[in-house]
Amino acid sequence: MSITEQEFKEWLQLPVTKVVRQLLASKRADLRNEWETSDPNEYLKDDFVLANVGNIGYCKGLTFAEQIDYEQYMTDIDDMERANEQD
């Protein structure tokens, strides 16, 4: 099920959408701040490397959810529908 571009724009203007997107941006900024202020020597430790890989994926997810636009939404809907047709 897809929505129209107008519906998407209306969703972006909802107060709850704005608050959630601000929350996502804040979480991403907090994560970036942790990276920037961490001890550079920690990057070499195996535990840190594994955690960092997970955090990078988390950060990318936050960015996607925070910055999705209608074009990206439609691309993902099309991809999802194609995948469902193959199942």
C-alpha cells in the first residue's frame, strides 16, 4: 500500500512526525558526539570494533528514518512490492 505525495507531505507536517524526527536527529547527534569524544586507542580493540559496526548500522537507520523523502519512500515501496511478488 502506498500513499500519495500529498499524503506524505501532510504526514511530515504532523506534530508527532516532527517530534519523532527531531528525536531521531538528537539520537544520531548523541552517537556522533560519543564517537568524537571517545579515546582513539579504543578503536583498535575488538570489542569496540564490533560495537562500532553495530552503531554504524544504527546510525544509518536513524538517518534513513529522519531524512526519508517521498522519492525514497516510493523506491522502497516498489522494492517491497517486487520482493513480495517473488515470494
